[in-house]
Amino acid sequence: MEARRRLGEFLKTRRSHLRPEDVGLATYGDRRRVPGLRREELAQLAGVSAPYYSRLEQGQSANASPEVLDALAQALRLDDTERRHLHELAAGARKPGTRRRPAPERVTPAVRQLLATLGDVPVVVLGRRSDVLAWNTAGHALFAGHLDPHAPEQPGHRPNMARLVFLDPHTRELYADWTAKARAVVATLRMASGQYLDDPRLAALVGDLSVRSNEFASFWADQRVKSGGDAVYEMRHPLVGTMTVTHQALRTEQEQHVVVATTEPGSPSHAAMTLLTHTTITARRTQPAHG
């Protein structure tokens, strides 16, 4: 029933974002009582009956075929990521009973080799709940230099990027356009929620952030989804100042995100990043070994 409810909420929210003029429907100046398209209008665009679509949106039906889902996605003007999310929600709604819970997350030797090979390029590995599973020295310095560098090695005490973005003052100040970063974090979590409907820790994270941050609750209700990709942020680092940094999120076979932070070669941002990483790596080498 929970999966059906999520499917209905996603359809309803995406419908509310579409205006009649966006899809070529005439309104003739009528006063509309609902935001966006009416249910019957979307049903007509998708080629399904209005009662059938209403049952889907109300969480009363779980038998939408892939063809119907594709028709709804086209009518809603969904992009590829949103379309995939729609199919994942529908697949969860069709499966009775409790699904197998996700296994504990671990970083593979191959990913650890990647972190070591990149060296002075900041890299952080995020799990499905945005837990920091690993980072190299440069990644720690860029994203969370105020935290224990060995924290990702403790599964019960790993930093969580969503919590940092919404609840940690240092991380909030790190992004000049904090709202853009925050929306991207929520959209990635929303995508994961469709893939792991029965993950209690993911549900607990969303619930806790919704209670502790009104901004998170608002962004979560917007139903936006995002899976990997690139994004450019202006980061205001307390040690080296402002840098324009590209975050490239690469997905592994384990559905983890390897976030690589790069700057344009020869730019002031590249010089600042080089200063940060070299200073941090040098300082780390002079410290006693952990443990």
C-alpha cells in the first residue's frame, strides 16, 4: 500500500506542475480550482480512462502496464530519470509483501584503487542514503575538513551528505547557491527512495530531515528526482576562498555514487584547489598514523 501511495503522490505532483498551455490545451479563461492539469485532462493526453487514472493517483490500483506508464510519462513531459523513477515506483506497487532489504554497503577494492589513483583530485563515495562510504584526503579537505577524516571507516558513525547539507553550518556556508545544492541532494534521495522502497534507514533519514528542516520537507514534497550527472557549484572554502567546482557523479555497479570534484585547468579555481589539496596532503603525511 505504501508503494501505491508513493506512485500516486508522484503522479499528482508532476500533474500539478503542468499548465494547460504547456500541452496545447485551451482553457477559454475558465477559473481552475486545482494547480496544473485536471485528472481527466491528463488521462485524455495519455489515452487512458479518467476513472482508471484516478485509481492510480489515489493508490487504488497497482496494475499499470509499461505501455500505460510510458504514455503517462509522455503526457507529463517526464525526462529519462523521471520516467525511470515512475517505472520503479510502479514495479514496487505490483510486488506483494515485503521485499528483501538492501545489504550493508561496502566500498569495493576497485573503487578504493580509484580513490588512491586520483590522488590530489577530491573524490567522495556516497551510498544509496547519501552516507559517506569513503573519501580520499583531498575529498575530505574539500567537502568536510572539519570532520574526522577517518569517520567513513566507522559504519555506525559515517557522515551523511544530506544531513551535512541541511543541518551542518559549515557545509551550508560552503555553497554560494545553497538552494541548488540542497535541491540536488533531495532529488537524488528521492530517486533512491523509488529503488529501495523497503529500506527502513532511508525512510528514517527522510523522516528525521523532514522534521528538523522545513526546507527539506518543502523540497521533498516537490517530487523532483535526479540520478548522477554533472553539476557546477561556486564553493566558498574557508581555507582557500571561492572556487568554481564541477561535481561529476559516477555510478558504480553497487549503485554507489563516486563524486569527483574538478576545476578548469589554468583557472584561479584550479590554483586554489591545488593549494588546498597539496597543503592538506602534506599536513596529513606529517601526522602520526591512525590507531
